[in-house]
Amino acid sequence: MLRSTLLLLPLLAGPLVTAAPTDAATSLTCQGAGIDPAARLHHRAGKLIEAPARTAWKLHTDVAGWPAWQTAVTGARRLDPGPLRPGSRFRWATPAPATPTTSATTLVITSTVEQLRPGRCVRWTGPAIGDGLRIDRGVHVWTFTPVRGGVLVRTEESWTGGQVEADPATAIRYLAAGLDTWLAELETTAETR
């Protein structure tokens, strides 16, 4: 039986913590597009999930169903009908911790799917806004690679914006923990279905 593996690649780049080099050749991509290469904050993680790739994909792309299995998603809804596709939009909410310059808040994120290859990858972008906290632009890439015994799910996300760049240590902790939790909960849910 394969055991799940968490891939974390934290690096220190100047005053900002990043998860991987911004070199486009090493970044995850969906149909040739990746994270924002100019972003100063980004994180990459991955997990081997012992479930069919289609199960993990279906859970991940059923945006309205996220609150049922993701503890950090307090609400999610599609802003258009039909299957997830390029141009699809969705709005979702997640708690954000207090920082030295902000109080705890809920981030409301409006995401637009930019690229999608069914069953293989999805890339979405959008701002996140909370009470006193703002991420001007997040770019999030997910890839799903079928492997013997399951699927390797990898994700990479970049954030830009004055507030998150002003306190990069806190921002990267929040970004990294959020992606790691998302993968762990996707694994648990997919493996029990």
C-alpha cells in the first residue's frame, strides 16, 4: 500500500519566504500557464492520494461542495451554471488569522477559471478581500497526475499585494498552511469515498 507524501519546499528569498523558485520552467502549469512569475510570495505542495484520479478531481472541481469537506471553507458558490470551465467564476470564504497589522477576518475570494484541462489541471485567479486585509491577485494552479495506486495532486499559488508583501512571514505561513490543509482534507475525503 502506498503512503501519502507531503511535498513542502520552503526557501528564503531575500526578506520574503517562498515555496519554489519563480522560474517558469519549474513552476506548475495548466495549459502552459502558471503562477505569477513576478509575485514575491508563493508556495507549492503536493500529496499522493490513494484514490482514483476522477474521485479527487470531482471533489476538487465541485466548488459548491467544498464546505462539506474543507474545514477552512465557510461558504462557496458558483457564479455561473454548468461544469467548471475557462471563464467560470465562483466566490468562496475562508477565515484569515490576525496579523500584526490586521485583526482576524474572513477573506472573500472571487475566482475566475483561466485554464482547465478536465481531469488533469485547473488554474484560477482573483482577489481576496477581508476586513482590513487584501490580496490583490492570487493565482492558483492545481495538477492531477494518475499514478499506480492513486493520483499525485500538486498545487502552487502566488499572492501579490501591498498588505501581504508588507508582512511576508505571516502571509506565507497562512498560504502554506491553507494549501497543506486543503490537500490533507482532499486526501481524507477522496480516500473514504
